[in-house]
Amino acid sequence: MSEIKTEFVMEMRLSVATPLTAIGNTQFGDRRIARVTGGTFEGPRLSGTVRDGGGDWILNRTDGVTQLDVRLTMETSDGALVFMTYKGLRHGPADVMAKLAAGETVDPNLLYFRTTPFFETAADGPYAWMNKSCFVATGRREPSGPIYRVFEVL
């Protein structure tokens, strides 16, 4: 296989509470924890809401890269529950990252923001296909929270 093909699955918009829990500078960088308070997702094969209670264990590494580690629960419009976890990286020029940290909207083309979602749901349910595939996502950050476009790797 000479190239990777993908198919659009959904756009997910997350709401994140402020303030963050600041653990402080650890041996790995500046560790913070943000509560995911909700959100929505919409796509050709599923839609619904994100339940309150998820979290993002954020590490602002010493090399300027923000490392994400997120866990959350999705509820589809027909009532199915899906556990989603993803890890990702976000980085860019210092001035762009400073604007992002200040809560400003920045052009997503000015930074690298990618994640690798995994899903877990009922093996006999209508979304079992999500248990059997790999996914990638591109992200952007708005003042209200991150927005992801999620793709299934075919």
C-alpha cells in the first residue's frame, strides 16, 4: 500500500472548563488537567453529545510541544454510549502558541494539531465498527474548546 486512505467520520466540538488544575512543572514539563464538560459530534454515520466528566491530561513539554491525553464519553443520538480516548500533539511558532494560550482564535494552518482517537463501545451494537478501525484527527482550538475532524483509516 503506497498511501493511506481515510474517510470522514465526524466533527467533534468539545467544551472545556476553566480554570485548569495546574500540577506544575514536573520532570516532563508543565502538567495541567482540564475537565471536558460536554460537546457535540456530527457526521455521516453518527451524531450526538459528549457527556460531562471527561478530562484532558495536558503536558506542555520543555521542547514547546503540547501533548494531549484525553478520555471522554460520547452518547449517540440513538442512545448508545461510546468511550473515546485520544493522544495528540500540538505545536507551532511561539507567537501563535502564545495567542492560543491567551484564548485567542488562531488560523489552524499556522500550527500542527493532530490526534489518534480510539473508540470502545458495545461489541454487538450499531457502532461496533468503531472498535475495529484506526482513526486520525486534525484539530483546531477555539476559545470555547477544541474542534476535531475525525477520519477512519481505511
